[in-house]
Amino acid sequence: MMPHKIPNKTQIALEFALTLIQGTTDFYQEDLFKNASPQLEPKDCLCMPVTHDFNAVSSTGDTPSDTINKLIDDALQQDHALKLGRDYLGASRLGEPCARALQYDYTQTSRDKPFTGQTLRIFEMGHMLEKRTWQWLQGAGFVIDTHDPATGEVYGFSAAQGQLQGHVDGIMWQVPESLEPAIKVPAIWECKSLNAKSWKHLVDKGVKVSKPVYAVQIALYQAYMEELIPGVSQNPALLTAVNKDTSEIYHEFVPFDAALAQTASDRAVHILRATQAGETLPRISQDPDSFYCRFCDWQNTCWKEIV
């Protein structure tokens, strides 16, 4: 005798549904649903009436999105204002063509306008992309330290009694086997994030032509980090550039340019001595509407006796 198997609820429901579809049920639909609640009429719909447009433009002309962004930007600007400015010449800036602009930067002369919230967000996004790119490289087989294990601080150098300083993105200690033995370590690693147009120009022209400021920065790092990390100036630095618009990545190995590093170092000494002597260095242009002056953070300060 076959054992009796008790069907579960799921099986019962499935078999019942199949009988309805096949039209073999002995039940009448009016009997099946006689106890069902009547459908609600449209007037009985339990929907919440729309009484307010939460995205409407206010009387000031701002949308809620505008208001939220203003709150974000105000917080960023307040936080930035509390941070102490650097009282030294930065290696990342020494490639800028205008000596007077560098002098304003070194003396912490107030910019004509504070950084906007959008600009501060761009800065922060750059830092985030740098960290993510470092993780990608680590996962690909590179070994890059961003901090000195001996001190826990970021790698960097200080010269001229601390008046010239630089902080490197990382020191590359190992590369994947597929890059050996051509690529030598230790080497400087520098990471930049650029918009699509600027990134493409860098790819097409190379760092020395497209981004001379970066070239000076790397050369100074290679020169001044040699004392801390012997051999770092003998090996090409790795410049990694991320396209912020497309996430494309470009890598360029940059051999040490001793002449460029010496020129930049001499320029730093000149700016420091002139500032200490109370001398105002020449502008890069005699036209306040020149391309470089128009985008300078100190245009009004620099040309105040004329404009």
C-alpha cells in the first residue's frame, strides 16, 4: 500500500490555479469570490493628495537643489577658512610662470575672491581619485608607499630653512614583472586628475610640453628626495593622469631633468630673497587682460594701481 502523502499549501494552491486555467474546476466563480471585498471606487482611493511641489522654485529664484548645494558649499568654505595657509614655497607651484603670483602665494596674500564651493569640491575629488588610483595600481602589482614607514608622515622634503617644501604622492618600490627589468625603483609616483581636454593634450604632447608645472614639480621631487631615498633621482618617475570625464588613465615615465630642477631651485631662492628684501617681483605681462592675468587669483591686487 502506497503511503499517503499530504500535499503542502503551495502544491494545493498551484493545483487549484491550474484547474482554473484549464476550466476543469467544479466551482463557480461567483461562489469562489462571494466573500471577497468589493473593489474600491475611484473616489475611495487611499492616495495622499499632492498639495505641494517640493521641487518648485522659491521666491528667491532658488530650487531646493540650489539651497542644498549652497549649504554644502558654505560648509566647505567655512572649513577651508579655518585651515592654516602654508607659509612656504611649494614645489607643486614653482613651475607657474609668474614670479609675482608665486610671491603672493608665499606671503599668503589674500586672493581677490575666496575659493568657491565648487572649486573646493574639485580639489577634494582630486584627492579621492588619487587614493583610488593608488589602490588600482597596488592591485595591479605595484608597491607604492604614500607615507614614510619610519615617521608615519607623507613623503616630502624641506629646504632653505623650511621655506621650500614639497610632498610627494608616493614612492614606488616595486613594479609588476611585465615591466621589469626596464623600469627601475625606487621612483617618484605622482598622480593628477584632469578634465578630458586637458588630459588629451597631456597624452598628445607629453608632460614637459603640455604641463610644464608638473614637470618642474617632478624634477624637484627627484632632486630633493634623493637624500632621503638614495637612487630615486636615477630612475624615471611615474606620472599617472586620470581623465575625470571618462576614467581613462595615462601613465608617463619621466626621467630626471637635473637642469630643470636646478633652474627651479634657483628661482625659488630668488623669490625668497626678493620677498625678504621687500622687493615686488615683475608681473608676467604688462596687460591686465592677458590670458594668464585674467585667470590669476590676484589680478585685482596686482593691478590695483591701474584697474
